[in-house]
Amino acid sequence: MKSFIIASLALLLIGVIALGSGAYNIAATEKHWLITEKIIEWVRISSIKSRAKNLQAPSLNDKNLLLAGAEHYASMCTECHSAPGHELTELSQGLYPQAPIFYKQEPTTDAEEKVESIKTYFWVIKNGLKMTAMPAWGHSHDDETIWAMAIFVDKLKGMTTEQYDKLTGSDNTHDHNHSHSHE
Ligand code: HEC
């Protein structure tokens, strides 16, 4: 028992000296070991799930909410998360961990799974993620706007450029623009 304690303390001391000496490379260009990456992922998913599970999502079929989400996404999120028809930005290419590219993901078909993932998106958008580039938008946006963005993020999965341009209003053939030009 005594030798075990001495060995543990010696290991701890070696660890502290090694970390303090600068041996650990904190560069974003230096990837984590696979095991470290798996542990971070497990901690992140467990943490978000337990905090998101009791949230109450609003109706997912509210068109105005979706349009509000699209508008906010287009102005605040594409720099890191890209969008259909957009090139990857220089900023996004330098991120570690990388920001997920939602429109390239498979759409969720299971209704219950969809609600659960939208709840986790709401939590992440509101609170941000430590030690990543993902900001907390809850300081500057109310819950309704954050739900709108969470719903839009889910909707983005598998979205085409035409659908994206239409929803974000960057499509010039949109009826909305025509009616405005007569005013
Ligand atoms: C400066 C870069 C940056 C900006 C701007 C940004 N994000 Fe992120 N976001 C990230 C990164 C990086 C991650 C991944 C973090 C990780 O892997 O742990 C992330 C993760 C997420 C996730 C979690 C995805 C998942 O599958 O768990 C959501 C949802 C999200 N972002 C939504 C948004 C929305 C909505 C906006 C705009 C309001 C936004 N982000 C703006 C960098 C950014």
C-alpha cells in the first residue's frame, strides 16, 4: 500500500513537471490522440444531453420561426458552419475542433430523435462550448430566436442551394422582392 502511494505521487509529480515544462503542444494544428478525442466526445455528448433533456421545444412547423432562424443563421453562423452554395471560409478551415457542416449531414427522419437533437442544438447555441470556437449566443439573443436557429440547423441537413437561397431571402426571383419593388 505504502509503495503504491509513493509510486502514485511520483507519477503525479512527473506529470506536473512535464506539463509545466511546456512539453504539451497546445497548437490547434496538433490533433488530440484518438483516445483523448473519444473521451472529449463522450463527455460533451453526456453533458449536453443531460442539460437539454428537460427543455420544452416549440412547434417545429411554425414557418415564421423557421424563416427567422434562416435569417439569423445566414448572418451569424456561415463563417464557421458554412451553407449550401458557399465556399469554406479561411477562418473555418483553421478551427480545431472543426465546426460541423450541417447541410452535408443526413436528415433525421425519426420524429422523436429530431426533437431531441433540436433540444441539444438549442442548448449549445444558447450556452456555447468550452475550449472550442462555438460562442454562447444566449447573452445577446432571447430563447425564441435561439429555438428558431436550432430548428433551422436541423432543417439545413441535406438542403440544396436553391432551398437555402429561398429561405434566407438571397434568392432574387423571390416573390417577396417583387412586391416590394412596387411600393
Ligand atoms: C467562430 C466559429 C463559430 C461560429 C460563428 C458558430 N459556431 Fe457553432 N460550432 C463551432 C464549433 C467549432 C463547433 C463544434 C464544437 C465541438 O466539436 O465540440 C460548433 C458546434 C455547434 C453546434 C453543435 C452541433 C452538434 O452536432 O452537437 C451547433 C448546434 C452550432 N454550433 C450552431 C451554431 C449556430 C446556430 C451559430 C450561429 C448563431 C453558430 N453555431 C456559430 C463554431 C462556431
